[in-house]
Amino acid sequence: MGLVYDSRMRAIVIGSAAGGAFPQWNCGCPNCVAVRAGKEGYLPRTQDSVAITANGDRFALVNASPDVLAQIRATPALWPRAPRHTPIGAVVLTNGDMDHVLGLFSLRESQPLAIYATPAVWRGLEASILLRTLKRFEGQVVFRPIALGEEVALEDAAGAPLGVVMRAFAAPGKLPVHLMGHAAESAEDNVWLSLRDLRDADAKRGSLAYAAACASLEGVDLAGHDAVLFDGTFFREDELVRLGLSKAVAKDMAHLPIESGSLHAKIDARRKIYTHVNNTNPILGPTDERRAVVAAGWEIAFDGMEIEV
Ligand SMILES: [Zn+2]
């Protein structure tokens, strides 16, 4: 295949937009109009997902977005190496939001997969038809429960190691919209991940933090990570209200807004990168808001961005 990688862990951002993608099919906000028109400075983006690998050979997907098939097509590292094959050995779900789980539907085709999720997120999946679709034969889906704070070496469905070590922590969040009123809220509804190469003894050197949905930085210790992928959903608390698109503010959707939240927060990391960016967010265009973000030392994820840690 001619894929030559060094032995460092790396992440490929295969989708960098929040739910709905960019442009969103039913949205005519100024950003979505601009990106459809191909305006300079605007890049289309698919929905949030990251592929993690320690060796370039086997991958774990963090979240499975509704765009997963297009994301795999656009990412040669994720292409099959044999007539029936995938480099993807596991999917880690950080919450049960539709933009993070619907892609599981597309990853069936009788392919064994390990799915890492907290018991709360798993119960949400079991309450839908999703899992039955994925259980055509014994062992097609292997559930590996995430225990908060516990270190786990990721493995594929057959138990082969993927070379990546993960710890998950509760992140201030909320239940998926479709489960509100149908399930009790739990600290396990939404997690952030700390990922590192199995070969690195030092837990924080060469490590990546992923917190794509985070309502607050209180109790979320991202310090010491080499790279932090953080919730860039909204620039302003009342972004959707100002655009006349919704009555909900960022807090209602459990997202910490950039301007009054994360932008000037003290996060001790070599690289800080916003991802899960909503299509209404002004940082998606060549704006003062984007310049402010860059001036504060933040990067903005795009589809295909590679992060070496
Ligand atoms: Zn829009």
C-alpha cells in the first residue's frame, strides 16, 4: 500500500463538524450559504470523528458519525488491505448522540467490531434497533464497557491489541436528545478521553485528549497532554438565538462556548485544537472570531487533519 508511518501514535480527524455537518442540508445560515457557494476561506466539513493509530496499520475510531462511509473513502489509511478487511478494529463512543453513533449502522456488512462505551451509553444503544442490526452473528459486536478513570488497552473484536491505551473520564454533558425523559441522567452519559501509545510509559507524554462535547472545564484536567481536541461547537453562548435558528443557548446543549469559556482558559498542552464545530460558528470563515482564536494559540480542526503526538 505504500503507507509508511513512523511508530508514533497519531490521530486523523476524519470529521470536524458538529451534528448536521457543514453545510447542514437544511440550513441557510450565512456560513452554510458561503460554503455552498465555494467562498474563499470556507471548507466543507463532515461530522465529528477521529481515527487513532499507534502504527498506521490498525485503527480505533473515536465515534461513528453518519458520514463514516464518506470519511473512510476520503482517508486512504482506512481502506481495506485485502478482499474482506478493514484496518478499523474498534469504535469508542464518547456519548450516545446521534452524530456519534449513527455511523455504526453503516459499519455492519458482517464485520466484527469491538465497541467501547460506558454502560449508560450502551443501554441507550440497546433501547434502539441499532444493536440488533449489528448482531447478525455471534461475536459481530463485542461490547467492552468503559469504566471511568480506568486505563484500558484497546483491542479489536478478536482481542488483538491496537497499540493504544485509553482512559475515559466523566465530562459535563447531557443525555442524547432522543433519550431525554426516557432514561435517568448519569455521569457516564458523556466522557472525554485521554489516549496514548501503549509503548509510552509516561502516561502524559505523547498523549492526546479528546473532549468534543464538554459543558464546562470544571473538573476536566486536560493539562500535560501533547494535543487537546476540544469542544468548538459554538463561538458564542447565544449563537443560535442571534441567528434566529433556535431558542436554545450553548449551555442548554451542554457545550462550553469558545468566547466566554475555553478561549482564554488555562490549558497546558502543546497543541489546542477546536473540533466538533457547528455550522453556525463564525470561526468557520475568515472572520475576526477566527483570528481571535488563532491569536489565542488555538488551531481549528479540518477534515483530514493529522495530529502526531
Ligand atoms: Zn448553517
